[in-house]
Amino acid sequence: MESVLRHLENVPHGKMWRAMMGMAWIGLLRPCEFVVPSQGKYDVTSHASVDNIIFYKNDVEVKPGSATKPTRMVFVVKKSKTDQDRMTRDVVVGLTGSSWCPLTMMWDYLSEGAHNGHESLFTLNKKPVTYKQMRKVLSEALKSVGLEPKCFGGHSFRIGGAQALAAAGKSIIYIMSYGRWRCVESVLRYVATPVFMRELDSRDMVLALADSQINGKEKVHESGAERVTDAIDKYYERHAMHDKLWMSRNMVQAGAPIQVA
């Protein structure tokens, strides 16, 4: 993903393509959630518009182009395959600290020039970007980094993002919520079987055992179940807010390779 986004720096409308594909990956988006199927099919009530991206500096909204840089952005998914009733879902993205931070790329794109709030989020020559146009640019970028375009498609962003979340240690339930899935089987097709995920199990088991032993030394009077419960409570007290805002950083820094199909 990093190589593709680096290539897009030097193509026409590079800021837009980088913002689009970075957002598609970090938000586990389906193509219909960020581009239109064909020209003339844009519907502001269903498709992504400029107003669907909201930036915040902590809890204060900031506008693109201002001197105040955001610490997070929210992308409102209006309608998706698993959300036919249009009960919108918010994709929250924090800063990653990387050279290909999706938040920074979107901020740079929307800070360049004037954008009407109701227009399509991504446009070329004042017309909404179509799936075919996006697919062509993606194919050229894949070729440039030595990958076979036929092995990838618009849905690969969603698959790769789900695998990155799994590599970052998130549960199936968490990934289901993040990616707006309704059934476990859909997620398992992406993240359950890769060998690199199974390699993480032994490490996590050893770390969990070590954590339990440390707590046992501190509180020898507690039962094993109580020690585990206490460790879990302390973990979520330390990390709950961190996870909500900074999952994007964990995804980008996940050490496991991302297998996109």
C-alpha cells in the first residue's frame, strides 16, 4: 500500500488519488462507498460528498486550509451493502505519524482549492470519479511497483484493511464493527486463515501468561480468575481511548505482511 501511494505522488491529480486510496484502505471501504459506478450516477444522498469528511483538532472541528492541523477525521458512510436503511456509520481516522498518513493525505487534498460541500468527494474535471477511472489509475500504480493488476480490484482496499486490523491484534468482533459486516463468515474469509496471523498466537499466549504471573506476584491472595479479570480491567483502563482514536496508526505499523486478493 505504501509503495502504491508513493507512486501516486507523481501522477496527475496525485493528491486526490492518494487521499482516495488511503481512505479506502484505512476505512475498509467498498468501491461504492467512495466512487460512483458510472458518469451521471452520482446521488448526494447515497454517495460520498465533501461534507462527509469532518476534521477535528481534539474535539473542535477545523476546516481544510486553516493553520490548525487536525488530530483526527471522521468519514460518514452514507449507504453500503450492509446498511441499506442508511443508518450511517462513522469511520474515525487518527494521525499515523507515517509518510502516508490517510488523515494527512485527505487534509492536503481538501485544502487545495475550493470544494462545494454537496459535490462528489472525488472529482476529475468537475465530474465525479467513476469506478472505471479509479481502477485504471490503480492498475497503473500496481504495475509500477511490480504487482499484477489482475490480482487486485476496488475491493482489495477493504480486504487489505481488514487484514491490517487483524495484524494489529484486533478481534473478529472489532473488525466486524469497524468494517460494517453483519456476519462472522464474511470477515473470516479475509482474516482467519493466513499463516502470519497464526504465528502471532504463540507470542500473545506467552505474553498473556507473563502478565498473569506478574499480577500473581503483586496480589498473591487473589485467585487466578481474579488476577486475569484485574489485568483485563487495567489494560482497558490504559488503552480503551487510545484504541478508539489511534487504530489507524496501529494498522499502518502492523508488522505482519498484508496479503491482498
